[in-house]
Amino acid sequence: MGERLSRVVEALAASGDPRLDDDYWRVVPAADGRGAVVLVGVVHDHPASAHRVASVVAEAAPDVLALELPNLAVPYFVGRTARSESPAAGASDVEDGHAVADGGRAVDSVDEMSAAIDAAAADADVVGVDTFTWRFWRAFLARVTSGEVTASAVREALEGVGRVVWRALSVRYGSEGGRPDGDGSEYAVDAADDPVDQAAHERSHVSRSRSLLGALERPAGDVLFDEAREATMAANVDALRTSGTVVAVVGLAHLDAVTDQLTDVERTVD
């Protein structure tokens, strides 16, 4: 994706859209026969994030769209898009090279996962890369057996696994009440608002969240669970690179950890 990746990066940088600020995305170049990866960090259900992922996916036209979701939950999000209606659905309806410059696709929903799927080409693979694979359990067990983890932390982490499993099963089999995305109602901004206002609200939300997390000591179980998830997402995304270019959509809190691990992931993991 050498030339293509350069053009994508240039288009994002030149767009002037504050929602596409480079604080929110990272690039891992192609290497060792693996395709390039563009990682997009999101505030879940925020309209600025939904716009960001739709714009990046439409511009990058990846072979694989990797989502911070268990694979069990992916059909629910596909069902919320045009992709579920016809074989050709899901392809970008903007001309090549103009997705970012022209403001990207209109995003009516605050659900960034569906927005990403809807912006992807019809022949792009859509894959959930979060938890519930052998890679997750390998990463989890490696940490549990390190000798530095308490029994209570393991118990708390397993409770987190159980919650994610329940939500994934709920949306997979039709229970809206358990869906892992929200409705965005907690945000005092929506997709119809000015892009500058959306970006400012998102940045303020991120700043408040980071300040809060910085003032508190996270439970050891939460840290254990997130570390295993981030290792899993990095390994899964790296494995997908053998199919070509990848755009990966992850929570902003995981963006740097997943990016860093992608540059150091074991090549023996297929």
C-alpha cells in the first residue's frame, strides 16, 4: 500500500476536519509480506468518532476491516448497515480520493462500528478481533501464570470476560438490551452538529476521562483483562495483514498499546 498509504495520510492531514486529527489514528507500514495497518482510535458511540472511522475506511479502502468486537457480535453491526441488504452494499459511494477532502460519508448513526462497516467496500472482510480466541486465552494465561497476579485479580478479570461474553451472545441472538454499543444519548452533541463542535466535545470528553483515570488506581483485574485484550487485538490484526491492508477500529484507550504491540508481535503467531 506504499503509494496508497502515503495518499491516505496526506488526505487525512490536509482535510482540515478537526475530527480527523492525527491524535486519533496511527499507521503501521507494510513489512515482511504483511500489509499496512491504519489504526483508528474512537470514543465509543461519539458522532465525531463515527465520522472519523467512516472517512478513514472510505479513503483507505482496506482489504480487511478489523473491529474491537468479538466475532460473535459482528453480524449485529453488519445488520445495521446497507451491507446486509445486497451483495454490493457497503461499498463507498464517494469517488476514490475524495472521501476525506469532501468531508467523508454522512454518518447518521452514532455507532462507529456500523459506520466503519458501511464505509467499507463490499468485498472487504469484516472481522472482530477482540477476545474469545485461542490468542486471548494464551495471553491471559501467560499473565495469570507470571506469578505477579493475585487470585482476586484473576477473578475480577474473569468476571469482565463473562460480561463481554454475555453482551456478545445477547446481540448475536437478538437482544437489543445487551448490545455492546450505546445510543449516544450521554453526549450533548450529535452528527448534525458542526464538525468543530463535535471535535471539541470529543476532545473534552477524552480529557475528562483521562484525568479521572489518572486520579484513580485501576483494579488489578481490569488491568489484567485489558492487557490480555490488547495483546489479542494486536496478534489478530497482525495475522490479518497477510490478507492485505487493514483498518483497525479500537477504543482510544487501547490505541497506543495495540500499535506498539503490532511492531513487536511474534511472527510465529498465525
